[in-house]
Amino acid sequence: MIRLIRIVGFLLIASGAVMLLTWAIEPLRFLWPWIRALPLPIQIGMAAAALGFLLLLGTVIWERLEDRSQDSDLLDDS
């Protein structure tokens, strides 16, 4: 399940990165009005990219915290 969430997170991050690059890079800035003119569902999709990043970051931290408890258990056994 965590793997699926991470894949979705990476895909959402990629779409968000494309949006960011079109605004941040001067030669691509002419695309920004076109992107703002896109339908609302696509703009919501870009917001979902940011949410995907947070989701991905959360799963990484969650997995690390689980590993940390296992590491401390191993340390206590020795």
C-alpha cells in the first residue's frame, strides 16, 4: 500500500514540477496564462500535486519511524 501511495505521490509531484517550471523559467512564462486558462479540474489537479508531495513525505517519515523502533529493539537485544 505504501508503494502505491508513493507512486501516486511521485506522479503528482511531476505534474506540479511541470507547472512550477512553466512559471519560474522566463522563456516558458508565456505558457502561464494558458495554464491559468485551463479548466478548473486541471487546476485542482495541480493542487493535488502539492498534496501528493505531502503524502509522499509523510509515508517516508512514517516508514522511517517504524524502522527506528525496530532498530531500537535490535539494539536492546544485544
